[in-house]
Amino acid sequence: MSIYIGNLSYQATEEDVSGIFEEYGTVKRVQLPVDRDTGRKRGFGFVEMETEEEEKAAIDALDGAEWMDREIKVNKAKPRTERSPGGGGSRGGGRNRDGFSSSRDGFRSY
């Protein structure tokens, strides 16, 4: 299992993150995802530690702590859910608040 770290500074490096978690045990891996278009860090990351006891100690100590001028969120990472193929987006017609479809000219089509 791994630990989720949220609200990270965009300047934080894997070495920085590893350094604060090493105080609570052996860090096996640090991952800081980057935006595939810009290459910029996304402000969150994941840490894997040697044992669950080390993970719990790190979570208990660091959740809500201020680090690099930010209050970080640290908790057990949730399993990744499978995404449906083909990307996102809405299918079908949308409706306004009044329940009618809208069109450019203001008239509904039937």
C-alpha cells in the first residue's frame, strides 16, 4: 500500500519528500506525477514505505503539517480505479435548468 500526499509545493522534489518521510522509516519509493502536456508537477504524490507501521507513523505525524509554506494532506492512498476507454466528455443532449434544450437561435427543435 502507499501513502497519498496532497497540496504539495510545485517546487518539492522526490528527494525533499523522501527526506521528510525517512524520519518515520524506510522509504521504498516516491512518485510525484507531472502534467503530460506541461511537464509541471501536479501538486500531489505517493510514497511507499517498508512497513504499514512506518506508514501509519508518517500519516499520523505529517497529516495537516505545514511544509514548504503549505498545509499538506497525508493519508492512505486509495486504489486506482479503471477508467473507461475513449476519454471523457458528455454524450447526448444537455438540458437547461428549466428542462428544455437550448439552441443558438433560441428555438427548440423536436
